[in-house]
Amino acid sequence: MKPVLVVGGGIAGIQASLDLADRGIRVHLVEKSPSIGGVMAQLDKTFPTMDCSICILAPKMIECFRHPNITIHTQSELVSLEGTVGDFSVKVLQHPRSVDAQKCTGCGLCSERCPVKRPSVFQACLGQRKAIYLAFPQAVPLIATIDRDACLWFTQGICRTCETVCSANAVEYEQKENTIELNVSSIILATGFEQYNPKDIGEYGYGHYRNVLTALEFERLVCASGPTGGVLTRPSDGKVAHNIAFIQCVGSRTQTTGYPYCSASCCMYATKEAVLIKEHEPSSHVTIHYMDLRIFGKGFQEFVDRAQSNWGVRYVRGRPGEITEDPASKDLTIHYEDTEVGKVEKNTVELVILCTAAVPNSDNNKLGGILGVKLDEYGFFSTKDPISSPVETSRQGIYVCGSCHGPRDIPESVAEASATAAKAAEDEARLEVKG
Amino acid sequence: MKVAFYPGCTVQADQIGYEASVRNTMPKLGVELIDVEGASCCGYPPFSSVNEAAWYYSSARNMALAERMGLPILILCNGCHLSFTETKHFLANNPIIKAKIDEKLSIEGLTYVGDVELIHVFDLFHNKLGEEKIKQAVTKPLTGFKFGAHPGCHAIRPNKLIRPDDSENPIKLDELIQWLGAETMDYPGKIDCCGSSLAPASGKTVMEIAGDKLRMVKALGLDGLVTTCPFCFKVYDNRQRAIQSTVGASVEFPVFYYTQLLGLAMEVKPDFLGLDLNQSPVDSVLARIGGS
């Protein structure tokens, strides 16, 4: 039996890999960052159950790592593809980690001693990491990696502190890029999404007003493993914010700046984050400025109802027109029309969270070209037929799951991942019959 | 640098202080102002509700005059600048209307090609002259002052047409003021409308809108409000007493044209900058700058 290639190590890629591996099919899981986990690893809680996100994800990540049928290739990308379903030849480029994966114990002493600081992508750039670092505490594989653009040895030819302090002798500056060739029967794409950068929507002042954050940044701020240890200190003055507002559909559902589609999960995650604020401090004021509440999933309506009645989260219908900042206090005033009463109002708060659109991964174009699969008008992977073949791409033997073919929440991504695993297993079975 | 100079009706009819400050500062910065002979009204966009073609004709006529001079045209008023920009954009995409306008222009022997460069005051100072040149011209920096910039709607909107500055976070006027040695503050409502376009419909609304801004900048303890648009200035400076009686609060606050501050920093005498025509209380600022 030939292995299956899974591209992308977020929750969808992990689920697809595990499903296949449990059926006895070997899997190569290719991930471009130093750890699998994806965006779900950055989230504090999940909706609508308010379960700890990493507590659900980490066991699956570990299972991936320990499963005899799964080989994880981190810091790797797909560079070429030939062949047809049942007999794909792919080349995978592995970028050097500069650390020996067999020797590193993940103790973190190297990062502690490293003198170079860089914004941490995992902490949504609200916190810092070192030039040699572990992606996050639960990273899989738990192996340090060197950011060669930041490391003093690679940029200036000095330092080598990490090599000195590493008792496992794991640091290997001389590691080189490596290309491996794989022969696989089918390919599952699970490359996920990116966050829309709301800088383009000038009226909300993101990047200009320090107390305007995106929802993913807030997710790190409210998380116990985040840069503030879960204390809601706002960026401008470190004051704990008790009056917070969310703005929905930032860059989504718009005909002007952004994308016309709905980002699918924002109404629910905003509600989740609002409840988190209330759980932290029940006397806090939380407002969600929304256009429509799109809460159609299982248990979603009940969750929003509870947020309103039990926690006192205020929902205001109307797309805010502008945010202004008080020059002294740095408090923010949202100008909006409450369309339920037809009145123009103001809401002054300490922190504003923008629920930004989920947008196509910027690598999709390149990857789509390599794989010969079609993208839709926005740059998401397109599927053969939205009704009868919702996880099949334009090329036979290549499947998609999760938010790389449109915004999705976690439950839907997981369900689709299992669907692609079933499709890939079907290809295997067909191959067996043919002999 | 030679430019065709188009002050516009409002400036020539009742904002002569602005014109004076421009005529007495720009030549010192190497900008030669050549008046557009036979210039008329820019067309004034609200006029389009009566006769759209007449608006395009008026705008195109002035641009044709500048084209005949072979010079870029410097426009002092935000409204005129937008009027020309809109006409230029419209005629470039509507050959049938353009043919009609061409026909009317030919009566005077004018032709409108549509390649004239339109220079806004921000463009001139910020892009063409630049930081170094302005800083060099400053002999008496306005150190210790903190002003609020009011770019005005038409300088920044609509963002679908090319405007001199960003529609949501305009910074050019702030930087121009900073180059004179003063500070600026990014105050809330900086990009709000002055209200003047509403004057024919509801004078009271204009006063309320303008009053909001004046009270805001006053409360923030700024030293003055600075603009380059004659319409905005007319409201903020000339109408302070009317605003006061409408909103029932004191809104007395110094308001300047940018070129007046520029002149002061270049040690041009206040009389030559039309400062005696400012109706807002600018005397305290002048006294602090001194040398008058």
C-alpha cells in the first residue's frame, strides 16, 4: 500500500492523518511551520462548549507524533508533483531547523540564553520569542528551531551561545536544505486560512490606535499561556480593560474594502470571547456590534442566548461607521447606528476587538500551480461540485478539507477531514483491487 | 517652478487673507504664480443638480485655459480641486459629453485635452517643495505651539478618486505644520466635515457640526486650528459668533490658514498675511510668536 500525503498540520490535517493511520494507511504529514497544531493551537477556548482548545488538540498532536503510520515533516513545503491518482510523485523541500531532531530534548535552555528577540507569531506578535525557540509550550515535535534571519551566528557570524549551553549537543548550524521524494496514492490539502489585515479599513484605526486588536490577538491576550498570562491588559497603558466592544464582519460581507463572503465563525467566536471576558470579570461591559447573527450550528443559538441572558453580553445591530480615539486616555469611541431603533449612537470603550475575515492563504496560488488544482475567485481551493463532491478538487486524487477552501469552524473542518480520509482510503482500496 | 494660479471664487470674493498669504509666501519658496487670465467659477458641484453639463463645462473651461498656458494649475480651494478632478475623470470616460463640451469651448477658441496637472496645496508643499525646502525657509520656528490640522473633506474624499491625502488617516497637513517647528495632535473628529456644504439646506446644522469640532479642539487645549480650505475657514473662523449663539457655549478659538502660519515662520509681516482679516481670536498666538 502506498502512503497518503497530507499538506498542512492544523486540526483538519491532523484529523485526516489520524483517520488514515488508524486504518493502517501510512501518512506523510507536511507542515510549513516548526510545529503542527495550526490556528487552533493559538485559541484559548472553543465554542460552543467552552472547552480548552489546546486540551482537545494536544492529545491529537501527540497521537500524530507517536503513531507508527504517520511521518511528520515540519518546516517543509511541497515543491513539485507528477503522476496521477494512485501514483503521485512529489518532492518535499525541508528547510533546515539547525537543530538535530534526534538529540534535542526540548528543554528550552537555548531559548532562555539566546540574546536575540523577535515578535512571536504564535503570540500574534503581542509577545516575543528568541532567535532559537520552541514554537509554543505544547509544540509537536518539541524541538527547538533557529530563525536564521534573526540568529547572530547566521547574520553576523558571532554568538553561538545556544551551542555552548546545549547539554544534548543538538545545535547543528551546518544543516542544509533537503529535498525528499515521496510516492503517494493521493493528496489531502488542509492548508488553512489567514487573517485579513484590517489596516486597509482606515475608519477602524487598526495599526493606528493601539487599543484596537484583532480577534486572534485577543485570543492570545485572554489565554493563560498568552503574553500577559490571561490578564486583559490593553496595549496602550497596561490598564486592565473592563469595557470592551467587538466589531463583526471586518473585511467580510462587504462590497468595498475586503471580501463579499461571510467568514462563518466570527459570530460564534466573538460570543465565546465575550463570555470569556465575563468569566474573567463578571462586572465587565461587553458589546458585540453585528450585522446579522449567523448562529446556525448545533447548540449555537442556545450559546448566544446564554451569553445574553446569563452573562449580560449586549448585542447591537449595525455596522459601525468609525472609531475615534481620545488623545489623552486612549479610550475608543465607536460611532454607529443602532438599526433596531434607528438611532445614531456612540459607545465609548477601553478596548475594541475586530472580528476580521478569514482570507485565503497567500501560498495558495503557488501551491495550486504546483498541484494543478483550480482556485476560486478569492484564492481558496475550489471543489469539483459543492453538493455532490464537496471535498474533491479539480484534479483526481487531490482532496481538500478545512478552511483552505472557504471559511469554516472547527467541527466542520474535522468532519471534512474525516471525509477526505475516507476518499483517500477509497483510492487505496481501488489500487489494491487493481493489484 | 511656474504654476498657473487659480484661487477660485470664494478666495477672491471674501477670503482675501488667504490669497494674500499665498501671494506673499510662495514666491519666496521659488513658486512663480501666474494668474489664469479669464478664469471663471470652477463649476461648483452642487450646481450639477441644476445642470450637470454646465458644471463640467465650467471646470473644463478653466483647465483648458491652464492647458493653453502649458502649466500645471495650482488650486487653493479643496472644493475647486475636487470639482476639477471629478470633471477630468468624468470627461476621460465619457467621450459623448466631452464632444459637447469641446463644441462649447471652441466658441472661445479653447481646447480641452485633459492632460493638465492639478496641484492641491498639500501636493505643492508636501510633494513638490518637500520637507527640506520648507524647513530651510523657516527662520522663526513655531516652537512650543500645538495645532490641530483640519484637512477638510474634499482633500481626502472620495477615496475612489485620487485625492491629495488618505481618506481615513490623513497626515500631510500635520507634517506640513510640524515642518514649521510646531506640534500637532491627532484629535478625534479630525476628518469630520466642517458642515459648510449644508449651509443652503440647514444653517443650524452647520453651526452644530462646526461647534462640535471647535469645542473639541478647545477642550484639548490646542493653540489653533489650521486648514487650507476657504470653505472650512469661512465656517470655523468667520462664523464663530453665530456658532456660539447656536450651540450656547463659548467656541472662541484661533483659526489659521496654513500659509499664514508658514508666513509667520518665514517672518513675513502679519499684515501681508491677511491676519487682520481673521475674525477668530488669533492675537494671543501672534503675540506669542512676537516680532510683529
